[in-house]
Amino acid sequence: MKIVVLGAGQVGSTVAHSLSNEENDITVVDTDPSSLKVLQDRLDIRGVIGHASHPKVLVRAGIEDADLIIALTNSDEVNMMACQVAYTLYNTPTRIARVRSSDYTENPELFDREHCPVDVLISPEGLVTEHIARLIEYRGALQVLDFADGRAQLVATQAYAGSPLVGHRLQTLREHMPADADARIAAIYRQDTTIIPDGNTVIEENDTVFFLAAQRNIRTMMKELRPLGNPARRIILAGGGNIGSNLAQRLERRHHVKIIEQDFDRAEAIAENLEKAIVLVGDCADVDLLREEAIDTTDIFCALTNDDEANILSSMLAKQMGAKTAIALVNRAAYVDLIEAGTIDIAVSPQQVTIGALLTHIRRGNMVRVHSLRRGAAEAIEAIALGDKRSSKVVGRAIEEIDLPTGTTIPAIVRGDEVIIAHHDTVIREHDHVILFVPDKRQIAAVEQLFQVSALFV
């Protein structure tokens, strides 16, 4: 696939890195020569210097025969105009744009073909807000990923000693789960080693466990792997940017929320849009302020500023002073593994949250949802099974008959409103939403081929 990426910032670089490993022809456009050089030194891509929405620059980038344009510059207006130019002058088939301002996104009629022809709107701030809100809802989870419009969820959590399933074989799970609850463990990560589980696999303390279940069974399954504390009540958000203010609006009705914002004018603007949350003016790393706000009784401290170092340091400080859970927003990939090995409970990477939304619209083979996992090394995919037994490699076949790539598993399928935990003899029907866990991203092409319908299907 020939793809033009506009913007070599953090999100654009992550996208280029992810897609360049999949035999795509990638060109990245940016006004900063040094940013492009860094990418070209690391990746097999082309770089074009210039303004992203100028037709002549887009032509140099190969827009005339591109399959896809992904506009990820820091300017909503440039991204929107680039999609307009790509559509009007060059009829680029698919156009994706990052649009952050709610003034635009709250008016979706702007983005039809008659006005600003953007096929897919990506809002990293919105995606990150949703991601963190789910982590707060399922306290103790490291990731919570939706499939089939939320009917099924893939959850990652750490295994704790003394929990019912830890130290026992997986085949014992049914002995103490309620009869009406079911779940499937998709993968286990033990000190960066991937374990594809079977009934004889034993979960050990500190394993990172990915399991899939219907939404109603998530908490029941989490209890098998770790102690569940009381639901979060007291939450402090450090940083009143788009993510902090939007998260406060979402949480304030069910939680006691405080926001710490350093800029007085910004704090006033946030307060005007909130009903119950309290806005404090100050430094999120101010020991006296944290103590005054009873950080030692805080359930969750979220550091959401634009400064990685401030997020890391304030989260470490909050945790040291007694906050039960610390979540830090971290843009630099090199920091993520480092801090999760230390005091901070969860590091949220906006790039990794965003890349899944983009991959959903790039993958072939009737894929409707893609989540990037393990810093991009693995993926969880929702694919629709189409065709019949003659034209499809999956429809009408039991899972044990499907030639899945090495390590790839099908933990569940969603059939209508029913979440079916998959077993070796589960037969896939047409229109089933099949959920796959792919621990090795290099196997993605083989998974795509499984769900492509042959020419026999009319």
C-alpha cells in the first residue's frame, strides 16, 4: 500500500515506524528537515520537506497514486485542508486526519464529501481520555480494550500471589468461576517472554495476563488474578489540558475529582465547564499542595501535563506520599518501560493508543478493530468472517481446523449480542466477529489473508 503521512511529530513517527515494517511504501512530509532525517536514518521511508497541505508538496510525496493519506500535523486546519486537496485534485481513496478541537469534532456534518472530505477523524486526546477512563473504571487493569462495541473486552492485569488462579493450572479456572461467567486467557507475558497458554499452563506471580471476557464478567475474572480494592472515589488530575479537562467532566458525577493546573487563566476556563470537580491553581509537584489536598487518601493520581518529566516526577512523588495508584501520561517511548518497572503503576503512551485506531482503517481482510499491544510488538484484532466454506478460510470451520499463524489465538467470537468464549471445536459462522490475539506482529499479513474472501464469493 502506498501511504503518505503528513507530520513527523510523535504520532506521525510512531505511525511511520509501525507501517514501514509491513511492506508499505511510506512517504513522510514535514517542514522540519531534522525530524525527517531522524526518521530516514531509522526507517525505510521517503522524506519530503514542505508544507503538508500545498499541492506541489503533496505531488512530490506521491499523492497522485497514493492509496491513503494520513494527516497528523499539529494543526487541525492543515490536516483538514490536506485531505480536501487530496480528494479534490487527486481523488485519494482514503483520507484520515487528526482533528483535536472539539469545535470541529462536535459538528460531524463538516466532514462529508461536500465540505471537508475526511473519511476518518482521529482525536488522540479523545482516545487517551477514553483509555484512562476505562483504567479508572476497572481499577487494577493495565489495559482495557473494547471489541464489538464494548460487548467483549480484552484486559491486561498483573497476577498477584495468593489470588485463586495464581500458582494453579488454567484448567482449574472453571472450578471456582460462577457457572454463568466465562473467560479465556489469550496470552501471558513473563519477564518479556510470551507464553501461549493451554490448560496445563500455570500462572506465576507478577505475570502480565491478557484475558478476554464479556463486559459483565470482567471483574469476576480479575478477582482470579489479583485482589480487587474498593472502586476509586478520590481522584486527582495533574494538568488541565484537553485530556485533563475532558476526563474531569467525564468522572465528576461519580467521583470526587480535583484538577491541579498551573496557569491561572486556564484554571478559570476549566472551572467554568465543570459542575462538581474542584480546580486548584498550583504545581503538581508541590509537596505542600499535595499534602494539603490529602494525597495520602487519594485513590488515583493521574499526571496529564504536556511535560513527560513533570508527569513522571509528580507521579513518583504522589505515590511516595501515599496515593494508591499513579498513572502518568508519557510520550517518549524510551521512558515507558523504564517507569513501569519502578514506582509508577501505569504509563499511558498516546502514540500507542492512537496507532490502533489508525491501523483499524489500514488493515486488509474485513478487520473492524485493531489494538496495538506491547509497544507495537503484538496486536489484538476484531475481524468479520464473510463468505462460505468454499470462499473463506474460516467460515464453516472449527478453530482447530483453521491454519492460524504460530502463536495466534482466537479467544472469543461475538455472534450478534452473544459473546462466545472459543474452544478448539467452536465453529465460526458467517458474520461472526472473530477476536484474535497476535503476539508477533510479523504474522499480521497471514491473519489478513485468512479473512479475505476469495473470488468465488459473489
